[in-house]
Amino acid sequence: MAVREILRYPNRTLSKKCAEVTAINGNTAGMLNSMVDTMYAANGIGLAAPQIGELCRAIVVDTDTEDRGKKLVKLINPVLVEAEGKFTWEEGCLSVVNYTAEVTRPQKILVRAWTIEHREIEFEAEDLQAICIQHEIDHLDGVLFIDRISRLKREMYRKRLKKMAREAQAVAASRAPAI
Ligand code: ZN
């Protein structure tokens, strides 16, 4: 198990565009396995490389929380080839604490990507799996789901985050030993 720390908004790494993976090798395999371990440890259904501080285009998705591994996909340089329909889902993100919001995205997608076995694949995904893959590909472009909601909602979330940080500071200060 190699569980890594997950970067949280507003960490600037999360808003950077990631570079393509140019060589698929043992390092790539190790990173993908760490991403899977980190995703499972956090009880998530998807994780993108920049969330653990790796600025490269790789994602892992497993939307089946009951039977872990069954629907697991590890994608290198994933690209959205086609998208159709509309699907609204209450999204959350391991990098955005204590917040969810409805986001509408295409319901069915065709994705092209590379696998760790150096195979270029194309596959279709729909509903939650499609939403999740699109959410993770967004991460590779430095986009979070809160960038896809209204500015007002985003501002409210920012205010709430600041309040949470102030409260945490106050608690820490009250625990400080007196001298
Ligand atoms: Zn996310």
C-alpha cells in the first residue's frame, strides 16, 4: 500500500494543466497503483494524478464501491472523443472538502487512452462512470467541479472554507499551553 497525501483546494497545483505521459514504464505503474491505493483509502470513486501532486495525465476510476476492483480503470493520456446526452449528478471531490454541488455533463462518452500494457484503447462509458471520467479529465486540465458551478455558489464555498480555517485556528489557539 502506498497511500499518498491528497492535495486540497485551494492548493495551486490543482489548477495547473498536466503534461502528457511520454513513457509508460515502471514509474507509471507505481504511480497508478499509489493512486488506486489512495483512492480506496479515501473511499473515493476516482482520482487524478495532480491530486497527489503528479502533474501528468493519468486517472483511475472505480465507481463500484461494493465490489472494489471490478470496474477499476487506469487510464493514461485519456481523451474525450465523443460525448452525448445530459446527466446531472451531485458531485463531490476528494480535493474539495465538505462540499457537493449538482453538475450537468454529457451522459455517454467515448474515451481514448493508453493502458499500462502499452495498448491504445477506446471504450464507452455512461452515467456515473462517464461523469467520473469527465471529472477526472477536468483535473488534468486544472479544472475542478467548483469551476463548473455558478460564481455565487463558488464564492459561498470559499467563504465557508475561510470560516472553517478560522475556527480550526481558534481551536488550536485554545489548546495552546499557557506560559
Ligand atoms: Zn476530483
